[in-house]
Amino acid sequence: MVSKAAIQEAFASQEYKHGFFTELDEDMAPKGLNEDIVRLISRKKKEPEWMLEWRLRAYRHWLTMKEPTWANVHYAPIDYQDIIYYAAPRPKKPVESLEDVDPEIRAMYDKLGIPLQEQEQLAGVAVDAVLDSVSVATTFSKKLEDLGILFSSFSEAVLRHPDLVRKYLGSVVPFNDNFFAGLNSAVFSDGSFAYVPPGVRCPMELSTYFRINAADTGQFERTLIVADKGAYVSYLEGCTAPIRDKNQLHAAVVELVALDDAEVKYSTIQNWYPGDKEGKGGIFNFVTKRGKALGVNSKISWTQVETGSAITWKYPSCILQGDNSVGEFYSVALTNNYQQADTGTKMTHIGKNTRSTIIAKGISAGHGQNTYRGMVKILKGATGARNYSQCDSLLLGSKCGAHTFPNIEVTEPTAQMEHEASTSKIGDDQLFYCQQRGLTPEDATNMIVNGFCKQVFLNLPMEFAVEAQKLIQVSLNLEGTVG
Amino acid sequence: MALLEIRNLHARVKDKEILRGIDMTVEAGEVHAIMGPNGSGKSTLAQVLAGRITYEVTQGTVRYDGKDLLAMKPEDRAREGVFMAFQYPVEIPGVGNAYFLKAALNAIRRYRGQPELDAMEFLELVNDRMKLLALDESFMKRSLNDGFSGGEKKRNEIFQMAVIQPRLAVLDETDSGLDIDALRVVSNGINTLRSKDRAMVVVTHYARLLEYVTPDVVHVLSNGRIVKSGGKELAHELEKTGYAWLETPDSGAKPAAV
């Protein structure tokens, strides 16, 4: 007979599906961080002087900053001098087409099921693949260029579109914003850049797959997406990483900008190595993501499915500056084994009639600790501002935890706020009911969890939603472990 | 061979013995009603047959179609053709009614080596069953029992039974909480599903349901034992006399409120 306890025990015995390691010839900086390393990174990327200056200012400011301790996560101190801040795969020759991509890298992508092939065109996905720190291939750029859409690696954008990068870089997340954003600003390696010109609707989902590969290499992605007046763009980000014994730091920064009547939709599936079942290893994911709805009637929408990483510290946020602008945050965060997640969002209402929606779903299993941290700030003058927040937690087993910290600051009397919250357990009643209809407890659990996540999955692009559902099932994979 | 043979069945929750030696034989094609006061063990019997682990079977045997029912996991009992209509059907938010039922039906079909139904085949199958229970299409798209009224939940149970087509159906207080219209719809559903290959065990407190669903045998359960069995007229008798006559000085049971 299957007891609930047995099912929950089974959660601890899962293996990470993407756990393999590919040997690549790396071009590495020595361990540690100082101004010379910052200069080295900038030189390696052949950056213009202004970019180096910005990095150095960020670095000098970072030295004065303290690592934040307010999050509900616990980890051993990070030695920032024990990290390699630059590593690049060495391609034999410049990459012009997919055929030129290192076969080993392509084989690795195949193992991950990343469609870095012609099928992308059919799927409508353009992938700017990031391996470690340097982009190895950029696809579909030419097609997008015909529409005036710029989509490239961040490094390339620094060289080719310096005016756009200078105008918007740090305009949403300044380098003095927080400790991890400061670090990123100093040493960011690469990332993605997208610009959609006025009135253009980007016809395909832009996509980046990140992959941490080299041991002991911090990953510092920098992404900037700008939708000009009346433009629309949907961006997908998905992550996997190989098994590692030592914790790896990841501190990315993503900035989104939407001008008048523009919309940026940003979807993430995060599946980095979460550590083993004893809580050893796994990625530290300390990310700053923020969008600025700068123009009137503009919209920023975040959707995230967070299943990986040992520690997640991440608050995709919206600054609703333009009148009538809209901010959305849809999130599923799953913690299993000894994973810790402190995630949520911050909605800052500045413009009149600004609206924000927060739907946050936390799933805790094993010894996982899941924290929702939210801040809704309605500033004086944001007349008619409205917010709806919903935070739901689902617990599987008795050793995990769910925590909710919803903060509200309202200084505008005409604002309307709604908040709903719930915590539930997958009950014996639910499991037994499903079993009585012929389903195994494992299938029933997957079904209940998927039902719990549905509101968020509905906001993902179709093919991403299917992936997300699969990922949640893999993360809660119970098959053959109870009986 | 009878479809269901219960012999000297004892079951308890923690230290409290609830079933204290049940004997019962149900042939295919028969409808048996189990009646009795609150706390007599009616629902426990239903749950033990379905395999709920809350109840520990301490003695006795249950043979279903010649097989040892008690040795089977709950899902395997379902796949072998045992269906229980729940007194309190659970709610599962975000899981569509149709999605759930299709998954259940296909799990059962896989177990039996039958091909799984695709979405179209499934819709065809459920369409006339929906009419039987007076359910419309919007009902199928709603989350399983989520926000359903008591009557809708019970109709959904009988609808699921109509789709799954079990060999043994155990209906646990299906009439409770139903208004007269819903009772008629549900009874009609049950009657339509009566067949010579299928047996039903109908657990009920009141004789009300039995005015619509005529049982072949009525058992009266008291304090964990069947104290009287008879034909359908026994139900009417109980309706008049109540359950108070069951109380015996040594039973230790308090007079039941009827």
C-alpha cells in the first residue's frame, strides 16, 4: 500500500536529467577579481572605452557594497576571489552558420534537446545560444534585420549599436542598484540584446538558452530588451546546467524597456542544477530582473517557472512609469530536496491608472523552502492605480516550508488593492479519490501540481507551456520509486 | 461464483473497531442497499472495499470476481472494475473535469490492454452520458468539483460511473444533500446503469433514494454487524420505525437520532 509519506520520500531520490559535462577548450582568466580582471574582460571583448569606464565605475562602487542578508535563504559565505570571471570557448574560426559551430557544442545542445537547427524556423524560434560566456551562434538575425529588429549577443550590440546600448544600459537596473547587480555590471560576460523599432510586432518568440559549462566559472549574463513605440516582443529564456560538486554563482541582470504603447513579454524556464538530494552543489541564482513601462499604455509581463538552482534570489519587477501602463508577474517556483527559493516581484506604480497583477505559486517538496516576497508600491500621484495579488503555496510532505512576505506601501488614496493567499497540502483525500478512479498516486500528484500551476502556464507561449509541464513532472518524478 | 463475497470482515481505525464481522454476498445484476444509523459502519464498509488505508482490516476476506480484493492497491481495484461514488467528492483546482476523467478512463484501459481513447473518441463516448445526467459542455471544462454545488458533485460521481462502466459500484450516501430534482436525475442515472453484469452496493441513511432505485436486498447495519437482511420492503419498514429498535442493552451504542 502506498502511503503519502512514501511518496514524499520518493521526491528525494530524483536525478537531474541534464547532468553531463562536455569537455571544451576554454580561454580562462585567473581566479579572483580586481580592476585588471575587469580590464581583461573588456579587452577580450574589444569593447570601446565608455564600456570599460562603466564597468570600472560599477566595480569601484561594488567594492563599497555589502552582500544582502535579508532574504530567507542560507548558504556558506561566497569567496568572490575564488571565482573565475571570464571563460570563453575558442572557436576554430568565426561562426557564420550552424555548420561552423563546434560539433561538440552542437552535440551538447542536442542532448539538451535545444533546437539549434533549421526546425527553429518552423517552430518560429530564433535562438541566440549562449555557452558559458560567449555567444557561439546567432540565428535568424538577418530575417529580423529586415524588420529592423536587432537581436544579437550583448557584446556584438556594444560594438554595433553603441548609441542604443549607452542610452538604455543601466537605465532600469543601475549598477549601484544592489550588490549582485553591481557585480554583474563590472564583470558581465555576455548576454542578449534586442531592439524592436517603432510599430513593429516581432513575428517570432526570441529565445536564449543559457548554459553554464566550465567548472568554477561564475556566469554573469546581461540582457537588454527595448520595445520602441507601439512595438511588441516576446522573449523566452530557458536554462539547464550539468552536475557540479561546487556551488556556482550566477548573477544575471535583465533590463526591459517599453516605450509608448509597447509591450515586452519575458518568459523564463529555469532548470539549473539544484544540488543533490543531500543539498550538495547546485547553482546560486542571484538575479536582478526589472522592466520599465516607460511610455503611456505600455506593458511589461514576466512569466517564470523556477525549478532549478540550489538557491534562487530573484524578483522580476516592473516600474510602471507611463500613464495607463500595465505590469504582470506570473510565477511558479518549485523547491525540492534542500533547495531554497526567495522569489517574488516588486510593482512600483508611478503613472496614473497603472495596473499590476501578481500570481505567484510556490510548490515545496522534500526539505525545500519556498518564500514569496512581494512589494507593491503605489506612489502619490498614481491616481486610479490598481493591484491584484494572489499567492498560493502547495506543500508536499511535512519537512518543507512555505513563507509569504507580501508588502504593500500605498501613498495614493485612490489606489485599489486586492490580495489573496492560500496554503494547501496535497491531501490523502485527493490522492485516494484519484486512485479510486484508476490513477497511481504518482500520476495523481503530477496532475494536482499541474492543476495548481495552470494559471501561470496559461501565460507561457504554447511550446514553452508544454516544456514547463514536463519539467515540473521531471522535478517531481515519482515513477518506479514507490510501490 | 458471486461477484462480491465478504466473509467475517473486521476493520478498525487506530484502536476503534468499526466493522465487527460483516458477511455479505452480492451477485452480478443485483442491487444491495446498506442502511443503518450514523456510526454503524456503513461508510467504513464502502471505504474498505475501495481500499482506503485509514482503515485497517484485522480479520476476514473479501473476494471480488474470485480475486482477493484486499490484496489489491486502490488503483488496481478501480482498474479491475470497482467504482466508488464518494459521499464527499474532492475538489482539484486547475484540473479539468474532462481531462481528469479521460486520464482515469485511459489508465483503466491501459491496465486491461485496451487502446487508449483520443480526445475525439472520448468526447463521443461522454456525450450521451452527459445527457443522461443533464450536464452541459461547460461542465466538462470546469475544474474537477471545484466550486460545484453539492448536487453537481453527486451528479458528477454518477456521470463518472456511467463513463467508466464498473462491474461493482459502491455508492456512498449518494442521495445526501440532494434536492428532489437532483435526486431524480441521479436515480435515473443509477437505474440506467443497472445491468445483469453489474452489481451495486448502495449505502444510504434514508429510504428516500430507494423509492427511486429499487434494491433486490436490503441489509441493516448496526454497530459493525449486519443485523437484518430482507427485500425492498425492509427499507419501508425502517422508514416507519427508525433505527431505535436496533439498540440492545449490551451494544453500548447510544440511541441514534433519525
